[in-house]
Amino acid sequence: MRTEIAAEPYPFAFEPARTALLIIDMQRDFLEPGGFGEMLGNDVSQLRRTIEPNKALLAAWRAAGLTVIHTREGHRPDLTDLPHAKKIRGRGPTTIGDAGPMGRILVRGEPGHDIIPELYPIPGEPVIDKPGKGAFHATDLFQILMTRGIARLVVTGVTTEVCVNTTVREANDRGFDCLVPEDCVGSYFPEFQAMGLAMIKAQGGIFGWVGRSADIIGALQTT
Ligand code: C5J
């Protein structure tokens, strides 16, 4: 059944059964001290306000029996998928692959690479391991969405202007309509949060729609 919710630049219409909740990189490395986010000089507490809204949306999405997909940014333990440019970016004393308080930074299988306990995937929810910022680059996400007949995405997670924006742009070019609930995405920088959302919904929704999780949850409960 098709439903419509308030969003900018205009209402977002979607068929829940053909819409996936795509949760981007809600990993300890970005949201907890001692990980990749802090290594880059960021105040990770800035992102933590996204946890409760994501929890509520995830619970509603699961209760409705809809598709949930999680992503994690990170690299193989041997770092063969880590471009040199990414390894040395930032010129910090500690870089991707080095040891940190939550294990090797941004490396698959390490504690810091895992999804935060509050939003931990349950069996049946695909987890996409991505080496880049966009969730479509060098992953099988597109194949999974096609197999499940997904036409629209609700994209949440961190960070708004980096992996969320890159993924929304990739998805838009592949023909998916994307809705981004603003309370479920976060940035280390308030100005990038605002501009990251503005860029998505500008020019008639050039990359997608921006809404709020309460409206999505309300629509799921009444559909
Ligand atoms: C970053 C991400 N910010 N998940 N990654 O490096 O947005």
C-alpha cells in the first residue's frame, strides 16, 4: 500500500514493502571515543543524539516487517583495499589500520568497526561492508536491493555530509528515491549538518527528500 508523508521539498510518497531502511555506518569507530572519528580530531559526542531516533525508527521498521540494511565503513585486515591516499589523509600520528583503544582503526573484525550495540543488526538484516564513503562503491548493495524489489530508500546514519550524502547521491543516480530523516543523521559539524541536508533537498529535491522520523513512524503505524 502506498503512503505519503510530510517532507521537503514536497511530500514523500512510498510503498513500505518496496522501501528499505538503510542505516549508514553507525559504528563504534564513529560514535565512541578512541575510534576513527576521534582520530580525525572530531568530538564524537556530536553524533550521539542520532541514536535514540534511529532506535525508534528501526524498531518501527522491524515491527512492520520491512527491509533493513546496515553498512559499515572499513578495510580488510591486510589493508589491500585501502588506497594509499586514504591511509595518509589527515597526516595524523595514528591512521587507518593502526592500533587504537577499540582495536585496529577502521579494520573489519575489530571492536571499533562493529555497529553500536543500540542498533545492532538482527539475523536476516544484510550488513554491507564498504571500503569507501558511498554504500554502492565496491559492494553488492545494488544487487541486494534489486533482488528484494526495492525502489526507495530511507537513509539514516553518519555522517550527514560524508557517507550519507555520498550514498544518497549514488542511489539517486541509480534511480532510487531517497528520504533522509534529519533527526536520524548526524555530523561532527553543525554547519555541515545543515548544508548536507540543504544540498539534498535543494532544486526541487535534486538528490532526494528530507523529513523527520516521527512522520515515517506515524505512517508505518497507520498503513
Ligand atoms: C567518514 C562516514 N566521515 N561514515 N565516514 O569518514 O561518514
